[in-house]
Amino acid sequence: MNNLMSKKTFSFLFAILSINFALSQENEKSGTPQVLPRPDFHFPGNVGRTYLESDPPQFPQPAKAPKGAPNIVLILLDDAGFGQFSTFGGGIPSPTMDNLAAEGLRFNRFHTTALCSPTRAALITGRNHHSASFAGITEVATGYEGYTCILPKSCGTVGEVLSQNGYTTAWIGKNHNTPPWELSSAGPFDHWANGLGFDYFYGFNSGDMNHWNPVLFENRNLVPASSDPNYYMTTDLADHAISWMQKTKSIAPDKPFFLYVAPGATHAPHHAPADWIAKFKGKFDMGWDSYREQAFERQKKLGVIPANTKLTVRPESLPAWESLNADQKRLYAHMMEVFAAYGAFCDDQMGRIIKAVKELPDADNTMIVYIAGDNGSSAEGGIEGSVNEMLFFNGFPEKWQDNLKVIDELGGPKHYNHFNSAWAWAMNTPFQWTKQVSSHFGGTRNPMIIDWPAKIKDKGGLRNQFMHVIDIVPTIYEVCGITPPIEINGIMQKPIEGTSFAYTFAKDSTQAKGRHKVQYFEMGCTRGLYSNGWMASATAFVPWNPNRESFDPDKQKWELYNIDEDFSQANDLAVKQPAKLRQLQDLWWVEAAKYNVLPLDWRGSIRMNAELMGRPTLVGRRKSMTYYDGTNGLPDAAAPSILNKSWTITADIELNDANENGIIITHGGMQAGYGLYLRDGKPIFVYNYLSLDRTSIVATEALPKGKHKLVVDFKYDGGGMGKGGTITMTDSGKKIGSGRLEKTVPVQFSIVEGLDVGKDGGSPIDWTYKMPFKFSGKIEKVIVDLK
């Protein structure tokens, strides 16, 4: 017999393969594949002994998006209230939103989760935040299924699905959906933006970011600090979004794109260009009480709230504007001016992106979704405002008298400023409460605008159906003609839990009944349950109080609202209709069990401490860590924690002369942390206690040329968290300096900046040197020992 297989045998085997391939192709005729990725290519023709006896060759073709599938631009702002921007009656100009609203649709009953990471997880997966394991922000994760902040493989992202269905995908800006302990250069990288299905990422991997000195990544690579003295992060993000979009369309004009832009504004820090701050001078001297009244009237005139809506009352724990003295009014009015400039400039930069979209050849077939906030405006600045958010996260209040001293520096690079809680409440007009409070719409109801010239013809229309952030993904899938996959990369998928609202795009859908019938809410034990026009609500803590250890969920007070008739939750019906309230309370527990909401966890600041919570860490149980020059941007969660213990830093360095300068090691930055550096050859150790106090231990003499073993040793007093201790500095065994820290940071240095060796890659630990302050000598190694 001939060594070559017979023609008949070849034909039989490839017929089997062709049937399998044909079946996979048949699945695509009624939509896109339900199993991703698509099966490997198998030649569908006849194969003989040689190519002369075989059918003509065919190449596997790249996946193509369904015919007519639109480009998608999804913009998500941060910490923005319903009554913040002018498009929905607020006092901050938003011409980009105004223009989109005039061309498209406004949605006034769209809801988020009341916190950033959870909303973002729900946004990109179409599943509830506990289903996606994001009960809170990544920095407070705990070891329960709904609380790990590790996005399950069973919750495939919209980026992954679109990418495998013929789209190019990009994520620009804030990524707050990667576990902090996975953010170092050692990975793993499957939960980074690229690992979650996005072809391109340019942005930051944390809850917020310094807009003047950000720590940014392009895909998985740390971006060098800009040398532009006028650098500002929002502009940089817009530049990269525009560049990526134009490049993609010039290379593959027929391929649709999905662009997700999350600029991080208007989350703290409230940073803004000085010329924009000047535009708002005197604009908020009326105070928060009058602001709410004025915004409320504008909202009624615009029609974004019903005419019979009631303006809810100020919480008892917030002061009336007229109760303040002149200095307080001056400080708080200026804090609001800075915040307004911050938001207005962000909208302006988003306008640059929209302008670039409108100039594309297929602009009309681009659906732009602009969501003004991943939750309501933030009250985390506290009653008296803040110049350093880490004070809040470490459980310390601030005093307005201290903040007044730096009033002229607010918005600039020296402070992580945040306006006070009463302004946050005002930004959420006409609703009760703020960010973190998931029981009331002040925390969860955000403006949404959608523009899609090819499909939306009711220009300037308003839609009032109840919607939730989990509805975005199924809507995208429907308009793109994509079947939600049941399996991605070998993993069976959880069902999509949202409901498409594409039906509202029709011109005659104004009065259509909403299709999202039931939705639970939960965040830090604030709870809510929406069901067919009714809302049960239970608060837990005022959001401006970080200390939350004493709580009993069985003693929570529940309220009841008929939101079909009571848009702002102003009329509590709990006493009048106890049976209805009980029905919704019982349904809340059903939904909680269904979506991994349990167990309830009300702990506050203590959950920020990864060591106490037992979260994974690359440090593990090691007591000694060795780092080398070039270790930069090591995130806080991957760096050794020197909090509440004794420690020693040993640096083996070599000096070329007696006047070397630069950072040897630093952890943290302008908010809190420490730094060891040389200034004209003289070692200096600086400890930044939450920007309230900076203690400097300066060596008695400069180091001569040659090799040195520089040691900084800290002996902790003990007796609890945040206590003091004694510092001793030696050079090759010789004492060259000493001092004392009366207090130390108890919970966390920063959620933004980690550890750097050889240069400072974020904000400075103090203001005596210019970034990046690269070490001019040689660093052999730096050892951190924990005791």
C-alpha cells in the first residue's frame, strides 16, 4: 500500500472536521457564538494526497463584528452628584453634556451602587457588584465570595466579549478593579485591564490619583513622569484617548471600536488649573442651602425632575450655611470653586474626545454613553473639609482652621484637597445623602446621556424608566448584535443580571414601562430594595464618619417610598404601609442570598489595613525584603508595611564624590510616608505624618566619597496602633543622627503611591527637592527588615 493515506480516507476525516466547523458557523447565523473563543480553524474543503488533488486553500478569517455594529464610547465620571452639572440643573457648566443631550437622550432614573469599584465592576460585566465580588473598593476587600474584589472568570467583561467579536477595545483612565496585591511588576496580570479583555490601557490602577504628579501605566509598563511644567492628567488621558481612536480608525476603518474613558474626576483630590479656578470666584458665596434651592428650580425648568418633586431636607448632622462664621464661609466657598473648576475642566476635556469622535467617517454610527458619576458626590472630606484624604482613611478628622491656612494653595500640587460634606450633599440635589449611602438616591442616582445619531431620533428626549448600571452591558450587546456568551475561555459564565434598555431609544418609548423590575442595593450595610416602583431604604452610618465598629443590622430603621409618585424619596410611608415595607425587607434578604451579599460587614477604616485583614500580599510572612535600584512604582499592597512595628532600613551605597544627591528609598508621598535621601552628601530621613507633621532626621555630617552602609533603625514604643518611637541613623556602624516620632500612621500611607528606590516616581515626601530626584551615586541594594 502507498505510504500516503488514500484519498478516500482523507476525505472522510476532513468531512468530520468540516461538519464541526459548519456547526460553529451555523451558530453565528442567528447571532455571535455563545462559546468564546471561536473553535480553531479547520479547512472546510476536500484534501487530497497533494495540493494538486485538493480544493483551493482558504485562510482563517479574523472575527468580524456583526454588520452595522456601532462604535461605542463609554465615559464614566467619578463622585458626581445628580445636581452637580448644568445639564441636570447643577451649577457647574457642562457644555459637552449639554450638546450630547440636545442630540440624544437624557436618563433621569439611572442608578449606580454608591461606590466606585463596585459600580465599575458592574458596569463592565453586567452583573451585580457582589456577584462580581466587589462589595466595596479594592482596598477594603475581605475573604468572602462577594467581597474579595477579585473579578471572577465567570463574569467576562464587555471588553473581552467585544474584542473576541471583532472590536478593537481600549480602557483609558481609572482602573479600580484589579486587586492591589496584583499590581506590581511581578503580576499576575490577568486582572489588569489588558488581562480583562482590553487591547490597550493607559491610566492608573487605584481609586484616585494626583492629577499633577500621577503614577500611570501604559498597558503593563510604568509611564515615566512628565517633564512638562504644565502637565495635568485629564488632558493627558484625553490626548491618549484621541490618539488611540484616530490611529485605530486610520488602520482599520471598517472595524468598530469600544473606548472606555474613566478620567477619575471628580474624585478627590480636587485638583484644577489655576485659570479655571479663577473663573468661579464668588460663584458659590450663596452657600449650600441656597445652591440646592436654585438647582432644584433649574431641574424643574429643565424637566429632569417631575414638577411635583419635593426638595429633601438637610440632615441634622450637617450645618446650615448661615450658622457659619465669615472665615468658614470663605474657606468652604473657595473649596467649592476649586471643585467646580475641576468638574468643568473635565467636561471640557471629554468634549475634546467627543469632537474627535464626531470627525470620524462613521461618526453617526457611534453610540456615546456619558455617565456623570459612578456614585453620588463624595462626603469623604468630612464636616470641615480636607486637605489630605488619608486623614479620613486613617480615621482622623480635620479642622477647618488648619485648612484655612492653605486656602490659596487648594487645587494645586501640594494638597490632596476635598470639599466638605455639606457641599457633597448639595451636589446631590434633590436627593438625600451622598456617596457610600446605597439606600438613598443621593448615593446612587446619576445622570446619564446617550447620543447615537444613526438610531436615536428623539433629539433632546427624556427617559424616566428605572435603570441600573448592570443594564449597560446587555444594552451594548443588543445594539451590537452580540449574543451574551455562556462560556469564555473555557469558563462557564454567570448569566447577565442586567436588562437591556435599548427599547428606550425608539422615539415612541417615552411612556414605555420599565423592564428592570427588581434591584437590591447594599454598601457597608446601607441597604435598599427597589421593586416595581417602590423603594425600601435603610441607612447605617453617616458617610463623613469613618469609625463604624458599633452596629446592629437588626436595629436598622427602614423607610418606604413610592418613587413612581415621590421622585426624590421625600415622603416616608413606612408607618402607613408596614405590610408593604415588610414585603420589600423580606425580598431584600432573598436577593442578598442570591447575589453573594452576605455576610453583612459594617467595619470602617480598619478594613483599609491589609495586614490586619489578612489580604494576600507579595511580602507574605517575610521579615526581610531586598530591593534594587530601579524598583519604582511598587504599589502599597506589594510593599513592606512598616506600620505599628519596629523596623530597619539598610542601604548599601557608593558615592562618586562628597556632594551626591537623590532618593535612596521612599514609600508614600505628599499625603503620608517616609523617605531616605541625600542632600549635598548629607543623609536625611523624613517621616510624613499625614501632612500634619514632617519629622526630619538630618545627619550630623556629609558622607565622603566611597562605599557606605547607611542604616535607619526605628524602635516602636508599642501599646497599640499609631504610637511613636525612636529613630537612630548610622553610617557603617557610626551614629550620625537620631530623633523621635511622637506619632506614626496607623492604617495606611497612601492608596496611590507605593515604594520607590533610586528616584521618586510620584509626589514628593516633602517639598525640599524637585521630582524625580534621581540618586546620583550607586545603590547596590536596600534591605527593609521588619521586627
